Amino acid sequence: MTTLTRAVGAAVGRVEGVAKVTGQARYAGEFRLDRLAYGWVAQSTIARGRVRAVDVEAAGRLPGVLAVITHDNALRLRDSGDPELLLLQSDRVHYRGQVVALIVASTLEQARAAAEALVVDYKLEPHDVVLSADHPKLFAPDHVNPNFATDTSTGDVEAGLGAAEVVIDATYSTPAEHNNPMEPHATTAYWDGDRLIVHDSNQGVTSVKQSLVRLFGLDDGAVQVLSEHVGGGFGAKGTARPPVVLASMAARLLRRPVRVTLSRQQMFSLVGYRTPTIQRVRLGADRTGRLLALDHLAYSQTSTVLEFAEQTAVVSRVMYAAPNLRTRHRLVTLDVPTPRWMRAPGEAPGAFALESAMDELAEACGVDPVELRVRNEPLVEPESGRAFSSRSLVGCLRDGAARFGWSDRDPRPGARRDGRWLVGTGVASSTYPARSAPSTAAVTAQPDGTFVVRIAAADIGTGARTALTQVAADELRAPMQRVRTLIGDSDFGPAMIAGGSMGTASWSWAVVKACRELTTLIEQGGLPAGGLTVRAATGDDIKAQADLVRHTFGAQFAEVWVDPDTGEVRVPRLLGVFAAGRIVNAMTARSQLIGGMTWGLSMALFEESVLDPQFGDYVNHDLAGYHVAACADVRSIEAYWIDEPDDQLNPSGVKGIGEVGIVGTAAAIANAVWHATGRRIRDLPIRPDRLLA
């Protein structure tokens, strides 16, 4: 009897790989439809005020122009819960770059030319676009993303700091950063009678469908959202964004298919970004480095359109044992675009501050930075006192230190050179919640012995389609070649977005449940001649979970070289070790972790959206001015994981890995820069001018 090799855990190439490299895969802006028209967004050139008038005549006379849609003639939309989607509904301008018109033409070039010819008259009002820690309009929001308490406090932080032998009190900052997926936001929309069908680039067809149903006042069955292939998202495509609304609106007005694609420059104002942060971290400890108090206060910004409060200080609620712990968030409403999710929202900037402060504490106490973190390992979640389902941070630190050669490190800053380069090493911890959300899946056993899995999942480059095929194959006891997984169709039923590191954990749960029910039915009654389909939902299963804290953890190690004359920083080596439950696909998991670490390097050294306060706009709004890590910047990056069984997660035993890789990387690099130079850089990115100042 032949034993079937298990698919889960193997390094399997992407099942859609051939389609992508041969161009067969179609993205949202590539579908060919008869009579397709093209929309181009016209944006406001002021940061605050009103549109007095739009002179559409010059634009309307240009060749190929089919319509100029403004707040005067746009379809009236209903409230969907996201005011950013109420496009062209009033003359109010809330930020520079806001949509003020959509020009639709027979070709993309004609639409863009007409948008450039559009004349808009504004009533200008004074604007406020600069975040500061002493802004007079700072307030405490009701909650922080997604639904965490704004402030938490255990014990008496001030008393703990007063009793401490060593106190660290430092302020750190991170700039605004933009997601910049390689595929821009795009939608191709058309109406089949009263039914709206859209091909949209997003991270979750269910949430986009729900927004369209509400906005246009449609029945649930009157909207189908398709998103089979997506070229990256990183949070910017987590919910509906302007192109899907504008394309749907224009298609209805013109009674023909319309495509709206954003340019790279337009994405800097219309699809979200990581808010800048200012963070004050205070640590109090005894001489051995044991924490007595931890206080983390974070400032961030939101828009006048929609309140979004980044959960920056939440990372300090879970990381280290401190009997006196306080975390707070303060927000200011500015005349800027709305910040949104960006890979590891909250944890990425928050960990930079916390893990930098922990390094400063290690220095002040004369304790090894790895040992300091181990010394402050909690038995339960510090903020709530709840038990962890599993927590292997110490294992990651120990394993990473051994692989990295940490024991050979001279703790003195500036002690090591390689030619003209100063050489330093640093460490930081990583964490990200490991959650699951309700999803549905259907699995069909076909008469020919093959299986079809249908789930409204999204593969934004993570390999989700492949991982789900592996999970299904094992549950069905079939080779992967006999399992076909279809995703990205809202008609498949509701499912979690690809976000919050919850995708695979949520989708695989539904797939496993459907596969098991299907297998049981076939074993009991055989396979009917026409095949058999089973649908499963996980809402009740997730509600029944035990009240435990579920997190992925990791340890990041970095080596840097710094040129003392120019301030240039190079990162020849990054190494990360992670504890993420069960790894479904060794190949794509390593890719995800390396990708996150690369982004952490980019965050540490390059990424910075530069605001011009006079105009209220980001001046480096393209990939020429907004620098991201390139191949030459990424030398050796190693990602490993340790075995971490956890039966309190989901049937597959998986934790999310999409975001934990970026958390802590920037701090590890900043800590390594201090070790190389003796200079502590508390403001990202670590630019040469800051090192040489």
C-alpha cells in the first residue's frame, strides 16, 4: 500500500506560478471588455477649503471624453461606514489630493489629458498638517485599531519609576510611510442589468462587496467582486478604496464598463499610509535589569474625514514583565489623508521605540541585551494577566543568538572595525497577534476523483492559494495535483481579508472543517454519481475558543557597517528566528519572513514620506523620491523558525507570519548602529545626516 506524503510542512512551489510568469494570470486592470472606457482621477490642489466651481468645458471638448463627473452630477451614495468612500458627494475639500472629479474617456491617455485640462476654482482655508507632541488639539480616542483600549494601566507607574535604580526616559519618532505595492489600485467595473460586477485589486472581496452593497443601496446578491490575482497590498487594499467606487459609479452613469487605475503618485493620498508617530518610553529597573515600571505614550495623526487611531503602544502590553505598566495613545485630527493599515500597524513603529529603549536599558545596566530580554520574560500577558496559548520568545532569542554568533560580541560600542567601516550588532524582539476570524468554504468531490475548494480568500503574493491547497490535500487524503483551489470571488461566501496575519489561520479552519465533513459523508454513504459539495462556516467555532492570549514571537539580529566619514550604513547580515505554530509551506513561509525583514531594513534606513507643511502634501510621492530597499541593500537575510506545537489556535495549528517579520527589525538595526558608533538614533530613518550631526 502506498503511503501518501503529507503536503503541509513541505516546501511547495506556488500552484499559480506558471500562470503568473507566463502572463496568463489576469489582474484587476487587465480584463478586456467590449466598449471599455477609462476613468482618471482629478485631485484637489489645496489642503483645506471648498470647490467653488468646476469648469468642465475645456476638458469636455477634448477628443474621446465621455463624461466629467463632479460633486454636481455624481450618483448619490449611501453611508457605508467609511466616509472616505463618499466620493464626490459635496464641495468640501479635506486634504490635498482628495478626489474632486473623475474624467471618463475612450482611452486612458485621453482621460488623463482631460483631467490635466480641468479647471477647478477653490475657496482656500487655512490648514493644519503637522503632528507634534504638544499640539493643542490632541485627544484620547475612544479606541485604537482595531478595537483595543486606548489606555491601560496596572500598578503605579510613577511609584515604580521612583523606586527604580536605573531609569530610561527617551522619545522616539517614526515618519509617515507609504505601502507602495507593485500593482497599483485598479478596478474594472460593469453592470449586468441591475447586478454590479467588479474586478478589483483588494485584500478581501467580502469587505469590498459589503461596502458596495451599502454605498449603492443594492441587495446582497446584486454585487459580485472578483480578485483572483493581486500584486501586493500590505494593508493599503484591506478594504474598499476609491477606484472601486468611482469605476462602479461611472459604469452605471455611462451604461458601459469603466476601468479606474490610480497612478503611483495618486496612491500617496488616496489609499492610506502609516501615520507618523512620536513615542515617549520610560523604563525603570533595578541594577540587574529587571523591570519595575514601563510607560509607553504614543502620539499619531488622523484625518478630518475618518478617525483612525494606530495601536502603537499596544506592543508594550504583551512583551515584558513589569509590575507597573501603563500604555497610552493620543491622537490629533489634521487636514491630511486618512492613515490606514500598513504591514504590522502599531507593532512595527511601537516595537522600534520599545526595543530601542530596552537596548538603552541593557547598556545602562551593563547587561547583555539578549539576557535582559530573557530576564524580563513574563509568565502571563503583563497587561491582562491572561495565559498565553504558547509563547516561545526565549527559545527564539537563544536559538537566534547561537546561529548569529552573539556570544563572540564585544559589548563596547565602536570596538570593532573592518577596514574603514565601524561594525556593530544588535538584537530586538518581535511579536504579532495570532488571531482567526469567521470564514466560509465549500469543497466539492467530483466524480473523476478530483476536488475543488472554493473560498473567498485573497492571495496578495503570500502563497495563500498554495497553502490552502496543501491543507485541503492532507484532509482529503489526496495528492495536491487532485485538488484545485479557487479564491477571490465574493459569490463563494464571506471570508476574512488577507490582513492582520489572520488569512491562512482563518481560511484553513473553514477548509479543514468542510473537508472533514465531506470525507465523513463519503465514508458513510459513498460518492453520488453527480459529485458532492459540503459548505462549512467557522463563526461558532471561533466564538467557542478559550480565553487565551495568542501571539507569534520572534527574535531579530542585525549586523551593520557604518562609514564614519559619510554616515553611510550598510546591513550585510540579518537573521531572524520565529515561533509561529505550525508552518504550512516552508518555501513561502521563509519568503514571507524574509520579505518582512527586508521591509524592516527599508524602514530603518530609507522609508520616509516628507511633508511640505505649506502645501500639505508629500513631496516625494513616487518611487524615485520615496526610497525603498533594493537588491543591492539586501545582502544576507536568514529566516528560521522553531517547532512550536499549539493546540489552542485552529485545526491547522498555524499562526500568522505575514507581519511579524517586520516587527523589531528596525530596532535591531538601530541598536546595531549604536553598537558600531556609540550614537543612539531615536528618529527613523537612520539617515547619514543624523549620524553625522
